[in-house]
Amino acid sequence: MFRRENNKFVKTAGVVPPGLTAEERNSSYNGLPMTVVLALIVSVATIFFSMRIYVRSTLLKRLGWDDAVCTLALIGTITNVVCFGLNSVSGPYGKHLWNVSLAEFVGERLATIQYVMQVSTTPTLGLIKLSIFMLYYDIFNVLSWVRWMIRISAALSSAFYLALTIFNFYVMTPRSGQTIAQRFGSEAVIEAAKVSIPTTSVGLGIDIILFLMPFIVIFRLQMKRDQKIRASMAFIFGFLAILGSTLSLVFKVRTYGNPDPTYHIILVSFFLNVEMSFGVCIASMPMVYRAAKQHGFKFVTFFDGFSSSFVHLRSRILHKSNSEHKLTIGSDEERTSESVEKESVSIRNTE
């Protein structure tokens, strides 16, 4: 936090409430270190994504639609981090409304950056979660009940984010003769902001499902406890994504209806970007293990543990799937033999 002196010759966007000390009136969040932290996290996400593409294209020689989805998700994440930097370092994010000039608050620059963030955040979140569902499908698809659970969850999640993307684009886009700043000050946009907390809560629910899904599958397999724990640790990044989503929701609740919205919105946006960046990391994680093992990094023993756990996890899933398949075939054979025997008895009785 640092102090910022007001310029009494500049008209501000808000009025200082009574009863505040000088330190409280002039306090603000320093957006530069927060932007640096996000830049580091999104850099890690970019490295993870690059390793994913390297493994899929060079080692496995198989690029798919899930890679295209993850690519778009990374582009959206980087776009949001850039917008965050513009708004927090040289914009009004993290400042009290009465320390922001009216010209800056209603200007086209802020409105344009806000528009880009509004129309890109929702599809980016949807793409990130879809890419994680596609990753789970690739790992667990041999189990029929898991396959259907992933399909249904991914379809509902994608439908939710698609509908929200269309809604945001329709509400936020200026009409004929309107500027972006005028549109953002309209009654329609103000009313639309009321759905932000419920929709963020739904997004948090989807994050929790994504976090719990692999653990449910792993702990139902017949594996040693230490193997289950090591295989589960590969999905622990999901907890960081949930933490970012939860904190974003908490500060969004504090910002909603607050006469000083620019102060805490920096935290809403920061933790939302953290969630998106870690989401890209999660979608690329198995390929990172594969690349690390392939090139013998110094910490290869660490990755070997996870890589062997993935291999064992896959083998246990295949074993369980084959067992269920054999059980089904055996049951069908038993039912067939029973029916043949009953028919023979029926024929003999008739004779």
C-alpha cells in the first residue's frame, strides 16, 4: 500500500466519505508487483503449454482438437493478463474512486480495456475447463461410467460458458451511435452486473467438480496407497485454481454495490487471472512429465515418480476396464447357457 495525494484542481469520479484518516483516503494497491507475479505465472503456463505441444507433435506425433482448445485458452489468458497490467499499473485499478479523475473513469481507454476483458474472460474460462475435461477423457476414457460422467459435465460446462459469452457480448457491445464508454454507463450493463456473483459461483462449482473428479476415479482403483497419493499429486494444481476462483468470488462480493468499486476490483481480476493461468498448467501437466523424463532434467527423479504413477494409473484403469468387460461377457455366456438349458427342458417336457 502507498500514499497518493489528491489534486484539488482535478474533478474526481467519487466523493471522499467522512471519517477517514489521511492514510485511508490516499491508500492504494500497487499494481506493478501484482502484474509481475501474474507475468511469472503465465510464463510458467506458456512453458507448460509449449512442452505439451512439443510432446504431442514431436514425440507422439498426434495433435488434436484438445490442443487447439488449449491454444485458444492460453491466448485468452495472456490477453487478460495484459489488460490487468494496463489497468493496474497505469489505470484506476487498486485506487479509491475519489483518487481517480472523472475523465479517466469515463474515458474510452478504460472502457475499451474493460470491454476486451469482459468479452474474453468468459470464453477463456470455458475453453480452459473444456481442455481439462478433454485431458481427463484421454486418461480415463476406458472406464464407461467415467466416460459418461466427463461427457455430461463437459457438455453442461461448455453450454453454460457459451450462453454467458453470448450474453456478455450482447450486453457489452455498443449499439449504433454509442461509444464503448457510453455503453458501459448504460442501465443495461449496470443491470447485467447483477448476475456476476451467481455466475462466478457456478464457475467455482465447476472448478470443484474438475478438482474432485480424478481423485474419485483414482481412489476407486486397486492400487497401493502410495501410488494413489503420487498419482493424485499430479492433479494438485487444481487446488490452486479453486483457491484463485474462491478469492475472486470473495472480493467480487465485497466490490458489488460498493461505492468505491475500483479499489478491490484489482484483487478480483488478479485472482481470476491466477485461476486461468493455473488452469492452462493443469491441462498441460501430463505432457510436462513426459517431456521432463524424455530429456532427463535435473529434477527427473521427481518427474519419474509422477510419470511412473501415470503409467501405473493407466494400466490399472485398463485392467479394471478389461475385468468389467470379461465379467459382462461371462454373465452373457451364463445367461445364454441357462436359456439353452431351459429351452431343452421345455422341449423334453413337450415331448
